[in-house]
Amino acid sequence: MRWPVGRPTTVRARIVALALAPAVALTALWSFAMVSVTAELRALIRLQGVYDDFGTPVDTAVGQIQIERRLSAAYLGARLDTSAATGLLAQQRRTDRAVDAMRDAVRDGDRGRLTDRQRQSLDAMVTATGGLERLRARVLSRKISWDTAVADYSALVEPGFDVESTLTALQAGQLARESQVVVELVRVREFVSREDALVAGARAAGRLTDRQYDTLTATIEDRRVFERTYVPDLPSDSRTLFETFQGGELHRSLVRGEDALLRAGADRAGAAVAADTWRSTTDRAVKRYMLLCTRSAENSAARGRAFAYRELAKAAVVGVAGLAAVGLSLWFAVRGARRISRRLEILRDAADVLTARQLPALMERLSAGEDVDAVTEAPPLAAGEAGDDEIGDVGRSFNRARLAAVEAAVRQATLRRGLFAVLLNIARRNQALVHRQLKLVDTLERRTDDPAVLGELFHIDHLTTRMRRHAESLIILSGATPGRRWRRPVPIADVVSSAVGEIEDYTRVVVPPMPEVGVAADAVADVVHLVAELLENATVFSPPHTRVTLRTARVGQGFVLEIDDRGLGLDPEQLTEAHRTLTAPDAFDPTRHDRLGLYVVGRLAARHGIEVTLRDSPYGGTTAVVLLPEAVLADVEPESGRRDGPAVGAPSSYGGGARSSYGGGAPSSYGAAEAGRGAGPPPGPSADPAPGATPPLPTRTRQASLAPELRTERAAGETRDLDADEMRAVFGAFQRGLDRGRRGLPAGPEEPDHTEERTRADHDQ
């Protein structure tokens, strides 16, 4: 079923619509019943006005036609008499005026107040008077007998009684009976007028035929029968009027004349009554009967109006009560709909609170390691809100569903913690093995002098460092903290160099010179790991022949490191998802295995308040902007302080990343700075070392072995940037000299840089 206007969108609207449909139907039926009931009552109220406008002109025309009938009978019964013809013509003119007035009233009156039956009876009366001229022509030309003329005139006035009957007719009841009685008594006047016409014809003709006499006696008997039959049925006030008339002299005179006509027979009927006496009696009787019928009709109309007003009042009361019942039913429907809607809204709000607040807060608490009671966290709805109906059943089902959801969340969190514990255990074991492997590689590096073997060890060292980073990623994703710690702040250049050394394609990373800014000791490992993950993404998602450039700057809020790649970049949806991963790292989804590095970066950044953002790179790829806050930064010790004491072993203490950079050839601004500091004029002769002391490391002086003509002079303070090959050579020489110094070997002639050649070969492969 299709709704005519639009489908209701709420339960309340549906319930109101269900209640509104029968209410509208009941209202329509009530309106129809009220119109049907009050139509008859309104007709009663209009009865007097309708009869005055339409019934009175018809009654007047009928009276004039009755007089013309009598004169026509007298004219046709006697010999040709000029005076009789003159009187007949004068009466015809009076009849014409009455008929024209009747026609105007029927044509110009308010016919909207009439029923179809009343309009048909009026039209029939107008149509009947249309034959009056033809009847008159036959009368004046004496082509018709006087008794036939009486019958034809009687046929003309017969529709008039139908008009009076329809104008005063009702559906049923006492008023309908009373109005019908009044209409029948109007025929008594017609019978008297017809008697007068027959007597006038008989007097003019001198005698009556048997058929004419039978018509006269039948008319007399009809008058008497109608009067005896219908007068007792009249109400008391109208019956009193007729009884008073029957007891009067005029009625007795009419009865005596009728008795004389009945005794005289057909031959002597014309001379049975005196002409003047009979004429006077019938004329006054006709007028008196007309007055009595009018008074009776007025009495009936008055009673009808009173009855109509009473019934209309009752109908109004019933109508108001019906409307009140309809309104009350609608009010109950709306009230019930509001209650049902309110209870459903309580269920909806409870579901919204569960999904938007309770479950997320519960998951956060479970992620934090808190113990949660499912029954306490999922309290059932109040008993008054649940109820015992279908909505209550839904509420109880919702309570069970909410409890099941909370229990499932608790079980899922417990399972997740167990899974993270297993991952953490495996990662810790892996980390321990990697650290042991790093120590073993470091020991092997110290014991060998073969450059080829040393290059392979450096390569193993680099792979082990990457393995350590992946193990630490598992630890971070498990919610724990890696075990590496530093006792002193580390320069940012060393931190970046160590991060570069922890990725596979470190040779593609271009590291610029960096300011003397240090990273706090407790944040060194996490910053190294964070930068390494971003560099790994930059090298993996960019073509292998492109460079990954870094830009650094000291800003008001800390230190900024920008990493640019030249890959395909990220579309808006991927960029939004990456930002969500960086800003909400706690929502770790194991199914998104392609974003593990970003999850790790997000967690490390959240741990130290580091801000990491991604944007489109001007080179066509993606730029990762890392903002280290002031809380992560720290002042570093001077260079001399770091060369004395434990700082000598700092490259190894950075966890192998710096060592792999040195040995593996990763570009480092820190290494460049060290090489720059080592450049300068050759030192003067030094004192012999003390017995048992370690001889000093040999110092290489740029262009010291060249002839003066081949040396390149530079302006004071001018420096030259080293390319990647030169940087590898510097780091390789530095590492080998450091290793020889640790083992106490004497400084000898510089060996050829086989490590550099091996690194180039590996790179070419």
C-alpha cells in the first residue's frame, strides 16, 4: 500500500496515522449523518417561507381556475347569453393574472431551496396551465359540453394539490401525517367548488343527465367523506377550527343544499336550490375552507419549526459529542504514540550511549590494562522503562545484547592483551638475540684485519641493526618500551645518521649539515626509530634512482626535520587515513598490515609529544614534517668533552646504527663534521709515547703528499662538500683506525680502502 502523501518516518507518526484514518472516516460518516438528519429539519424550518413563495401563488391560481370553471359550466349550460359570456371573459382575465403571477414565482423564485420532487410538481402545474387557452377556445365556441368542461377544468387544477402536498410533505412521523391531512382537506374546498359548477350547469341547462347527476352526487359524497375522515386526524387546535365551522350556520346551510340536491334527482336538480342562496353559500364555504386549510397549514408549520429547532439542538449536542469523541480518540492516539515514542527514544538513546560513549570508553580502559566488570559497565534499563509489553521485551533483549557486547569487548580485549603479550615475549627474545648478535659482530670486527672480511661484517652489522628495529617495532606495537637507553644527550646529527643507517637504501638519503642541537637521552632511541620509519617509507615508496632529501631548521617551537621523497604521493583519502593513523595510534588494527610503520611513528610521537604531519611534496611525492618539541631537545656537551672518556665509544653505543653508517657508507653530516675537524695543517712532532701507552692515531692532512705545484689553494674559511664516495672513504678509514687503536696496534702505512671498493660493488649489484 502506498501512502497518498508520504510515508511516515517515525513510529509516532505511524501510530497517529493509524488512528487518524478511522477518525477521518468516522468524521466523514458523522458529517454525512448530520447532513442527512438535519436536511429534513432544515426543510421544516424553511417550510413556511417556501410555501409563501411558491404555494400561495399556486393556491391563488387554483382558486381563480375554480371560479372560471363554474362560469364556464353556466355559460355552456344556458343558451347564448351575452352577459354570461362577458362575465366569463372577465373571470378569464383574472385567472390569467393569477396564472402569470404563479409562473413568475416558479421561474424567478429561489428554486435552490426546493427538492427535486417539489420542482417537478411546480413544473407540472405550469405545464398544465399551458392547456388553459385551448380549453377556453372550446368553451367559447361551444364545442364542448358543460360537464366535459367541468371535468377538464378539474384536471387543470389537480396538479395544484400535488404542489401543496410536496411543499408540505415530510419523511415520516406525526408532522408528516398532519401535513397530509391538511392537503386532503384542501380537496374539500375543491369538492365544494365542483358542486357549485355542476349546479350552475344544471340550472343553466334546466336538468341533468344521469351521468351528470352521478358526478354531482359523487362529488357531494366525496366532500362529506373527506371531511368526516380527515378532520378527526387534525391536531386539537386545527380540529377545533373545523369543528367550529361545522357547527356554524354556513356549514349547515351547505349541508341542507346538498341534501336538497340529493333528494331532487336528475330532473329537478337545477330547481332544487335557490340560485342566490346556493351561490352565496358555496362562495362563502369555499373561502372558509380555504381559510381553515391555511390556518391548519400555518399551525403545522409552526409545530414543524419547533420540532426542527428541538431536533437541531439535539443534533448539535450529538454532533459536538461526536466531534469530542473523535478529538478524544485522536488525543489518546497522540498520547499513546508519544509514550511509545518516548520509550523507543529511551532505547535509542541507550544504544547511542553504548556505541558512542560506553564501548569506546570501555575499550580505552581495557587498552590501558584496567579490570572491567561487564555487569557493572552494562547496567540494565529501569523496570519502569522496560514494561511488560513488546517494547519491554525489546528493552530486555537490548539489555542482554548490551551485556553480551560488553562481555565480548572484555573477552576481545583480554585476547588482544594476550596476543600482544605473546608478540612482546617473542619481540623481547628476538631483541635479546639481536643484541647478542650485534655484540658478536662487534667482537669479530675488532679481531679481524682483513678489509674484505671487515666489509662483510659491516654488512651483517647493518642487517642486524635493521632486524633490531623491526623487533623494537613489535615491542612498540605491543604497548611496551624498547630497552635501549642513553645517559647523555646526543647531537641531532648523530641521531639522524643512526636513523639513516637503520634502513636498507641508506645510500639514497641526502643528509644536510645540521645545527648543534641535541636530543634528550630518554628520547634518543625513539627519535632514531621514528625517523628511520619515515625514511624507510620514503625510500620504499619512491623510485630507486631518486634521492630522499632532508631539510632541518631550528624554529620557535623546537626543531623541524623535513623528509622529501619523489614518489607518486598519496591521494586525499590515503592522506586522510595516514593522518588518522598518526594522530590516533592507539586504534591499532592488525588487519592494516600495510601501515605498521605509521602506527609505530604515531605511538612514538604520542609518547614524546612529537608532531608528525604529511603533505604533498613539491617534488611530486610526499613530505613528512617532524617537529621535535623543546621537551625532547637538550644541549650537547662540547666536542672535547665527548672525546674524553666514555664518549669515545659513542658511535658504538648508539646501537649500531652509527657504526653501520660508518662502516656501510651512510652519508652523515656528523661524519663530515668530524672529517672537517680532522683536516688542517700537519701537526708538529709529538713527544714519544710513554712505555706501555697506546700510540696516537695517524692523522691525514689533505694535500700534504702533493707537490706544491699540484696543491689547490683555498680561501680562508672556505669548505668543500664531500660526495658520497669520499664520505665512505672517510668513514672506512676512521673505523679501521679506531679498531686498530682499540687493539693497541702500531700506526702503519695506510692500507688501501677495500671497504669502499666492496661497498661500491654491492651498490652496483
